[in-house]
Amino acid sequence: MSSEDEAKSKLVKRYTRLAIVAGFLFALLWSLGSFFFWIFSGATAYFVFLAFYYRPRNEEDRDEIKFEYTRPSWQKAKQPSPINVSPKNVKLIMAILVISISGLLLILMIIGFATGEENPTQQNEDITVNENRNALSEDPDNLDALTNIGNSFYSISQYDSAITYYDKVLKIDPKNSSGLYNKGLVFFQLKDYEKSKELLRKCISLYPDNTDAIMVLGDNYYSQENFNEAIVWYKQAYEKGERKSSLLNVMAYIYDVQNQKTQAIRFYKDALGQDSSLVDVYDRLAELEPGNSDMYKKKAEAWR
């Protein structure tokens, strides 16, 4: 092998490795956004091209590249001579091609950044936060603004930031209903059930008719599979007039688990009265009331 071929072999190995690395990074990071997609897909294609271009050629390949085609038999024109392209022209063509592709990828990447859609929820919450921060600049103790900012962070699952603002509310007003409930709700989402229950109990002791706090307190016990305690709080919310299908359904489930069939059927039916699309409830009622199973199955199928 000539020294020229050895040099080309080294280049081929180098660009092949780079193509593999770029391809791996593309596979790993493409889902993070258009920036990574275009960068690593372009890099992979570029290194593959270089590896192919610098490969050592056999003696036939060393001759000038020939482009030939055969005319259809019905054409009487003279068969053209092969078109010969010098190596210098090939390199120029390839260079122009690579530059064009790279430029196109760059333009597409810029367009992707310029037209990329933000998360609508994130965008709306940013507007809300900014509006309420303006209100705070005029009145640092504005409880509504502090609560709204905390709620905005909660809605995008930035729980630490939400707690920061709920704490500011409670520092100004330790008995604030929204501050106690919202902070208790955050700790429930974080599965810190003990802190959540402590805050919700305090909220309920100050505001006995806060059914949202009562239900979330029940949710804490339900999540810990303490169904006996959970049903106590769910019943309180129900007795205070709460009739959400989610509450009725979970109460029915607990009675079902406790083998209280009559109560389970009653609350399952009440849940369907609030939301007739609960397929799982129809399926369960078909088991609890075998005589009406065909009816429940038909209704379930209608909603599947």
C-alpha cells in the first residue's frame, strides 16, 4: 500500500469513528429539541461523506469518473461519449455540496428556533407571574398576588417555588385559608403525607366547611392505604354537600373493598349520575349485580 493510501485509510478510520460518535449522540439527544436534531444529524451525514470520499480506490476507481447511460433503442441519435470529470472538479462539486447542505441545516435550525412553540401552559403562567409581580412591586404584602404566583408555579409542577410563595402568604397571615390548603396540596403531590395532613388539619380546624381540604386530607390517607381513616374524611365532605364523581367513585371503591356491597352499589351509581362515561364502574356493577350485567356491559361498550 502506498503512503497516500495509508494516509487515506487513517482518514477513513478517523471519520468513521467520528460518524459513529455523532450518530450515537444524535440517537441519545435528538428528542431534546430541534437544535440537537439538526446538529448531530448534520454532523453524522458530514462524517459519513468524508469517510466515503477518502476511502482508498482500486486501480479502476483511480481513473476519471465516468457517467454513462444507454439511450432507448427507438432513438436514432448517436450514442454520446462518456462524460469525463477530473478529480479537481469532483472535489469542487463535493465541497459545494457539503457547504450547501450545512447552510441548509443551519437555516432550518434557525427557523426551528424562531418558530418553535412554547408550552402554552408555561407561556400563560409566565404572563400570570409577571402580572402579579408587578402588583407586588406596588404592594409587597398583596396576598392575592402572592397566592396567584404560587398557584402558577404549582400548575407547572415547580413545587419548591410554589411553597416559597405560600410561605410568604402564611408569614403575613398564618391563618390564611389558601396558604394552608395550597401548601398542604403541594406536600401531598410530593408524597410528604405527614406535612400535608398537618397543614390540612389546621386549615379544616379554622375553616370547617372547606371541602377541598377535607377531600385532600382523605386522599392522603387513601394514598397510604389507610381506607378506614380515608372514608371518615370523604364522608365528611359528602355530608357537607360535595358530589364530585371522583369522590363518589373512591367512596364506592372503599366500601367495595370493605365488602359493604349495598353502599358500594349506591355510590357507584351516584358516581355514574355525575359522570356516565365511567367504564370501569359499569364493569364493576355488572359483577355486583349479575341480574343487570347485560345492561351494564352494553353501556360500558358504548363508552369504550
